[in-house]
Amino acid sequence: YKKPENDEDSRLVYYLKNAKADWRSPFGKFTFGMQGMNMFNIQEKTWGHRFIEKSPMDVHKFSSSADLGIGYSNSIKENIHVSVMVTNGTGYKKPENDEYKKVSGQFVYGEKRLDKNEGYNAGLSFSSEPNKELETTVYSAFGGYSGSGFRTGIELGNKSFSIESEDTLGQVTTKNYTEKITAFYGTYSVNPNLEFLVYGDLYSENKSKTDASYYILGMNWMPAKGLTISPNVRIKK
């Protein structure tokens, strides 16, 4: 295989996931630039083990984890959190490729950082991105709890999109497809140096009639500060 002259070496490519400016106004926080998305950031912290595996919506590419655009977020009475974003929709690895924008929103009640604090949360997230040939809508519901050494979460995700195609006679047909996720995960801390974890997601989509399951069983042992040893077993079907 001879590498094309204009083909970039991916080992030498860098991506920016955080290059932004925050304006904390009396009406809430406005964020401009490359920033983290609001689609699965809460669920990711509830799972809390990204170094082992991403959160389910990230695994199945329901949304990019960061994008370029404008965001607004605010907290009401410390328990209610809202976020709205308008972004390119292509993520942080690709430049803008059309005139359409992605609109996403998130509503959370409760504690957002269950990986650091005890409590619970429940929330909704959604996004919509129109396109000339493809329209994608994503929404999810999630919840989590942390206390007495346990941290657990559950989430439901749905992605629907339509594709228009034109045959040789010029007739345009539209086909609708859906992808679904049902996921759960949990962590039990025996002591500050040892914890056990479980992760599972069930995924289905009707475009290629695929059903898949993915499970992780493992443990984290922290024998010294800054060192985590994480043996785990993964099962994919």
C-alpha cells in the first residue's frame, strides 16, 4: 500500500475539544466556541469510567461529545439545570459542511456530578439537525443515584433519521429509520482503594435489522495515588 501524497497522517493530527469563552451574565452563562455538548455529559459522569469505556450514547455515535457553536446554560434554585446549544453539527473532528445547524437542549433535576457528590438526578436531552437529504432527531431520558458506596444510572436513547432518494424516473422516496439504546451501569466502592463496576447496553436499529448487547464486568484497584489498575471482562453479542 502506497500512501497518497495528500493523505494526512492521523498520528500527527490534533483536535480541539475545548476552545471557548464563557460570559457569566445575570441571565445565565453564555458560551462561545468549541465546547462540550449537552447530550450525554451528565450520564458520562454518572458512569464515571470513560477510561474503560465511553457512555452508551457516545459509544453508538448518537451525538458528538463536542462541537463549535453558541451555548446557554443556567441553574434554577440549585436543583434545576437547563442548557440550550446551537452548533455546526459536524462535531470537533470535521469542519462545517452545510448551511444547517444543530439545536440541542438538556433539562436536569438534581445533582449533576454523581461521580463526586451523593444525591440523585433525572433528566432529558434532545437534538434536531435538518439537512437537504438527511434529518436527524435524538432524544434520551436518564436518571442516576449515588449514596452509601453505590453509584448507578440508567438511560434510554432514541435516534430517528430519514433519507430521501431519487430513482431513475425522478421519483423521490423517503425512508425512515430508528436506533434505540437501553443502558444501565453501576459502581460499588468497597473502600477508597477498591470498587467493582458493571456496564450494559442493548442496542437495536431497523436499517440493517441489527440487535446487539454489550456488557462489562470489572474492578478498579487504586494501590497508590494516581495509579488505577482495572481488570475487566467484555461481552459482545
